[in-house]
Amino acid sequence: MENFIGRESELRMLERIYSEESVKTCIVSGRRRIGKSSLLRKFAENRRSIIVQFVRSSEIANVEIIRESVKDLLGY
């Protein structure tokens, strides 16, 4: 991600949330094509994390996406 420019305040906010001593979930939402995914991928570099992109489908489909992401993280 050599071309990642700006977004320092958002990265600081994510760092603050990540460093809290509790279970945490962070939802990042906004208009299309403004760099949300890039921001999260940059933040997740060198961290044990899961990034889930939900689909406009059924709840079951989204739960399956989460299940697969957790499975990959845990190595099952």
C-alpha cells in the first residue's frame, strides 16, 4: 500500500479503538469509493484482525462470510 495518502485522523481513531481493553467491533460506513476498504486494510497491516465486507443478501450469507473469516484467522 505504498500509495496510501492521508487519513491520519481516521487511523488514529482506529488505533484508539483497537488499544482499548475490551471486546470491540468497529463499523466503517460511508459513500462508495472514498477509501473505506483501503483505510481498513492499511490499519490491519501487521495486526491480527478480520475485515468483513457484508453483501446485500440474506443474513445467513453474511453469517457465512463471518464464519469463513474467523475460520481463516484461527487456521481451521
